[in-house]
Amino acid sequence: MNRYISLLRDEPLLRRLSLIQLIAYFAAWFSNVAIYTLLIELNVSASIIAMTAALHFLPGVLQAPFSGVLIDKIAPKRLMALLMVLEIVATLPLMLVDNVSLLWLLFLLVFIRMGASSFYFTLEMSLLPRILNDEKLKQANEIHSVIWSFSYTFGMAVSGFVVYIVGVKIAFLLDALLFTVAFFLLMTLLFPETKLKESSGFFRMFKESFTYLKNEPHIKHLIFLHAFVGFTAFDALVALMVERYYAQAVAVALGIGLLHSLRAVGLVFGPILIGKWVNNRSLVYLLFYQALSIIVWALVIENFYLSLLASVFVGFATTTLWSYTYTLLQHHTDKAYYGRVVAYNDMMFLLTVAVVSLGIGFLVEAGVSLSVITMLLGSSFAAAALYFIWIKNNFNIRETAFEDDKISPELEL
């Protein structure tokens, strides 16, 4: 924890970006419980719930080939401001959705909102390696992953209680207000005024990125490795668990909120306790741990209290896996391609999450139990561990921090 505090104290730009990130990401997920609660109240099918979960991630997949080039060409502050405005505009109309006939509006707003959110995320992740050296980058990614995980799960946890107390419409209004606060914090932030390098045309940069990936195959494999973390996207699974097993014991919104809040405990404290110990060797063991914890969760999934306890252990390694695999990719990527490579990485990650979400709905509709589905999700991490062993044996995968490898800020902010 002290190393995170020291980094934030020494890097004022990172400190402010982290605060904005905390508010914006928290807001991005705050209304999710309201959305899933609304869908359950409207008595929609499991496939509709799974489709809604997938829509949270599909925009990032579709825009990635273009967003990466834009990030490498345009100063980030302008893009950040525009993306936050889009999130505000796409959040307030959610208050109008009150019957099944307006599901199309909900789908459209979720698509726009999460498209802006994923673009913002990619933008910030490509910005960090431009302003920090490798050692600080690893810690910054850990901070970022803690904030993202905390916002992702604790945002939905808090929303569960808010929805239970004040209802879905007020939750959507509060969500928009959070985005507004983040927007004004961003507009008052002073970025360093450095000159933007001359860059190629849009389509040439687009083509160059594919040539780069072809010539650097280990980058592709690191992208695929990071995508495995997408198998921990449990939004649809948790909503269906509450509806099927726990609805008699607890209100829907509270059940969803409690499950996410307990997982948030593991997500937040995991990297604090084990983040500094993870390296290329221990990553294999961490992947096997993730597989085992999810499989154990599957075995107790029908018991609400045991499921809550298992959720803590399920989340314990997730944040560290996310941040370390992301840092590996950044560390092995040429700085001229940060925006594009990070965008493609996020595309694969979000595509995995979307496919997993849709797959959960498909399997449930086909009659597969939630316990078996959860075991399949856990088994994917055993496959990821074996995959990383293969990557290490076939490519020169370096550790993530070298004191003599410095990165200087060269992008106009």
C-alpha cells in the first residue's frame, strides 16, 4: 500500500487522473444493478439479460480498430471530455425505460454509454506508459486495476442498496451526476503542454499496426493471454444466480449488490497483498489459483452464504491477473504503437467478455445448470496457465520492470 501512496504523491498528474478515473468508472457501473433489476422486474428471459451484459462490452470491440489510431493522433484531454459528455447524455434517458416495448432504447443507451466508457479506458491505458517509466507503470497499472475492479464491483454493490431504497430512476439520475462531477474535475486538470509528433495518415497508421503485430507475434499472444481475464465477467451469471437461487431469501437488488460487494473485497485487497510478488513464474500459479477458486464457487453456488464467502476468494487474484498481463503487453510494445495495440488488446478482452456473457445466456436456455457453467469458466484459467507456459517457452518474455528502461513523455496532452 505504501508504494501506491508514494507514487500518487510523487505523480500529481497520475493522482488527479486516478481520482477522475475512480469517479467515472464508478459511475459507469453504478447503474448496472438498476438495469438488471429493471430487466428482472420486466420478467425478461435469460437470453435478454445475457444480451444486455454483452452490450456493455461489444462497443469496445467494434470501435477498437479506429479508436487506437485516434488515440495515437489526437491529444487525449479533448477526447476524454467528449467521451464523458456522451456518457452523461446516454445515462439520463434510461429513466424513461419502464416497459418491455422500450427495451430497444435501453439497448441503444447502454451501447452508446459503454462505448464511450471503453474508449476512455483504452485512452487512459495508452497514456500511462507515455508518462511513466516501467517500474512506475507496473504500480500505476495495479492502482488502475484496483480502481477499475473497485468501481466495477463496489459500484454495483452500492447501487444494489440505492436501488433497493430509492428505485431505479433515482439511481440513473445519481449516476449522471457522478459523471458530471468527473467532467468538471477533468476540465480543471492542467496537462503538460508537449508537442505532438508528426504522424502518418489515418489509413496508413491502421495498416502499419497490422504489420507490426505480424512482425511481433509475441504481442498477439500476450493480447490473447490478457483476454482470458474476461472469463471473470460474472454480470449475467450473478443476476441469474440471484433470480434462480436467492430470490426467496433476499431482494433481487440486494442479492446482486451483496455478491458484487463481497467479490470487491477480494478484488481490492488482492493486489495490495500479492501485487509486488507477482512475476512471470508466479503468474502460472496465480492462473491455476483462479481456476480452483471459481470451481469451488461453482460447488457451493446454490447456498447464498457460502456463495458470498466464495466470491471473496474468486476476486482475490483477478485484479492482479488483469494488471500484470496488461503490464506485460505494455512493456513489450513499441511506444509508437501504444494506442493501437492497447485498443486491439481491449477489443479482444471485451470480445471475450461479450461472448462469455452471450454464452451464459445460451447455455442457460439450453438447460445447462449455473454450477456447470461456472465450472467451465473456472477451467478456462487452467488452460490460460498452460498457454502462458507455452508462450514463455517459445518467446523471449521479459519481466515487467527494468530500472534502466525509461519512457519519456512525448505526446501532447
